[in-house]
Amino acid sequence: MPKKTFENLSDEKKKRIFDAAVQEFSNRRFSEASINQIIKTAEISRGSFYQYFHNKEDIYLYMITEISKSKMDVMGRTEEQNPEADFFEIYIKMFQEGLQWSRSNPDYYRVGLLMELDDSRFIHKLQAMAAEGLKSLSNLIERDKRRGLIKPEVDSQLVVEMLYTLNMNLLMKDFMSGLEENMEKRFINMVEIIRGGIARDKS
């Protein structure tokens, strides 16, 4: 995360550096991104960069944290809007709000997508930390088990992992290809298939 010298900068300069980082990391994976390009875009010297951040990992963490705050401002209150909604209703609403956020912040979205496509050790560590955040979704499934809305034998974590994987595949295939017209409908259909299953009752 940034050093104290960065926190003492003007808001305008901090934004310029943040925007430069977003520009670089939305066009190149972390492992391929260049500090030289960031400082060139931000119009600061290399010496100044190292007064503000320890290394490339440091500025990436700062950028990701700020992007996450922006996304959570939009998606963080989904459950509160309708406390009686079930897991699937909440998950669909989160997707809809996340999709709108992605349309409004395409560079932020590309940063996240390139993060998913990066195989560097640093990014793997961040992904492991992000996986912890999915526990809140598992908790919603567990809550719905107690409410009698989901079968008690269902593996909550597995359901979340399945949905996340399908979600990312849909985003990479449709959103990045500019084929998002039916994306929301396809996503809802996907969730409904998981909700209801596809096998007919033999009885």
C-alpha cells in the first residue's frame, strides 16, 4: 500500500497516479505491466514513484483497493434492500448491479478480467484473498438452508464456486466481445438452471 508521502500529495496528483495505474493495468496483465509506463503517464519521476510506493505490487494493491471500494459502493447493500430475498434473488441482483458498474467503469472491469487471466505468483495470492470474500455468499446459502429454501445436503461452497466460474466465463465471452445484449438474460437462465436442476423426478 502507499507510503505516507503519497498520502500527503494533493488529491489531483493522487488521482493522476491512480489513473495512470488503471490505464496500464487495464491494458496489460500485472506480470507484463511496466512501472516505466505508469510514471510516464502520471508525469512523475522514477525517484518520486519509489517515494510513494515500494514496488509494482504496492501500486497494484492500492489501485485494486480503490476499485473494490468503488464496486462495493454499488453492490455492497444488495442484501439490505430486501432482507427476505433468497440467495438466488440476491445473486442475480448483485450481477445486475455489477454489470451496470462494469458498463460505467470499463477500465476497472478490464483490470479485474486481466487479473483473472494472470498466472503470476503475486496475483494468485490476491485471488486466494479474494476467494475469502465469497464466504459471504456461502453464508447466504447456509441461511437459506435454515429457512428451508435450499436442500440441507447441498455443498454451499461448491455452489458458489460453480456460479463464480460460470459468471466469469460469461463475462469474458460476452462482455469483452461486445455481445452483452442478451447477457443478463443468459445469466438469469444459468442461475435458474442451478436453482432448479435439470434432472426430472423419476417418480
